[in-house]
Amino acid sequence: MTDWLFVLISLIALVVFSYTDLKTREVPDKPVHYLIITALILNFLLRPLNSALNILLITIIITGFFFALYLFGQIGGGDVKLIALLSLLVPYYPLSFSLLTHSIPSSFPFIIPLFLLAGLIGPMLVIPCYYFYKLWSKRKMIKRLSGKIIKASVYSIVLLPLAFMWSQLNMLMGLLFIPIIFSLWMIVFKDDVMKLFCVEKKKVRDLNDDDVIALEFMEEKVKKKLGLWHKTLTSIELRKVKEKAKKERIREVPVLEHLPPFVPFLLVSFVLNLLFGDFMMLLLGGGF
């Protein structure tokens, strides 16, 4: 019964925050904070003390890892908080669902297969397809287009024999090469995608802790003057950067805007993991 309660809360949270992420490209702070506090209280009320403390420790470790990704602009701050919430609510694959799906629950924290599958579906497959569609309409603005296509094609061809061999051993592992190939193409065209669709100049005085600084589009001397070495800033760091910018008379910096949402892919991954079994165990156990 406890499993179902925590899964239901997680599902409702993911549906609501998927909507806000799609609409505003943000995960609102206050509702997530309230839910994290609620999840902590429920853990200590409904679970044994040792189990609740173990879950709290795992959540701290997982949050620390994803916070490091946040510092380097690989994931949003709201996404990190949502991952912390999910780690508290569903720390491991729910036993009730493993009985329903006749799957073996893994000893991995549930956030690992959840994040892995979400990453494969979203940033490595759907989002590259979306950007390639947009890039095609602006292909005349891409420098060395033919060379980049050849380069990405070579990467793909090199991987095909490996993908074929893996598919003979494990069909699901073979299918993983589809998003891997799309992500390789995305890497080749990353700068063009950023430049054409994401990078915008923003006044330093208007920066906030949700902004992602486009360091790769900044001059080294400007980064050095502002003391920037990672893409996102805490409130304290942001205040220092604004002071330095005022002193050095730097008015604008490039930031990444209109970044694609990630929470909807977490929702899809959450549902698929529950319906078909722990994704990590499917990978390790031979797939479909």
C-alpha cells in the first residue's frame, strides 16, 4: 500500500511539472520544496527508521551527483530538485509493480533506470530529431555543412557493426545504438544548434540563478575577468559576478535560452519503467 501511495504522488508531481516545464521551461521551486519536505515526513512516518535514513543518504548522494551536472549546465536546477523528490518517494523499483510485471527488481536506486531511459528518449533521440528538423530550414547558414554531414556519417558507420553484434546478444542493447547515433550527429552540429536557436545576449544585471551561461561563446578574457568556470551560478556567485561585471564595464553575456524541457521525458520513463519493468534489469537480463 505504501508503494502505491508514493508512486501516485510521484506520478501526479511528474504530470504537473511536465506541464509547467513545457509551458514555461521551468520547474517551480516552492511546490517542489513543499513536496520534498512532505516526502521526508512520510518516509519517517510510514517506513522503518533504518530504511528512512538509508533513503535519505542515497538521496543526498544522488542529489550531489546531479548538482555537479547542474553546475556545468547539463541539467536544470529544477530538474535536480525533482530528482531529489523522486529519490525520496521511490528510492528503489516498487516491489508491488515488480510482482505485476513479473520482473526482477534491481538493487540500483530507481532514479538510475529512470534517468537513463529519459535521457535516451529525450536528449539522445527526440530532441536531436527536433533540432535537425529546424536546422534543415537554416542549412544555408551552417558553415562546412557537407563536411559535418560526412563526419557524422562516418561516426555512424563505424558504430553499425558494433550495434549489429550487440543486437545478436541482446536486442534491447542493439536498439540503444539508435539514440547513440542520433546523439553523435547532435554532437557534430551542437555549436550550430546553440548559435542558431539557443544563444542570446542578456544584460548582466538581469541574470538570475536559473540562467545557463554560454561559456563556449564567451571570450577567454571575459570569462577570466568575471571569474566564470561553470555555466550556472548560485545566488552568492551571481552577486559577485554582477559586481565584477560592473567594475569591468561588462554589460552583457551570452546565455542559453529556449532549452528543451526534460521533465516530460522523466514522466514517460517513469510510466514505461513501471509498466514493463526496471529498465536496468531489462538491459542486464537480455531485454525483450
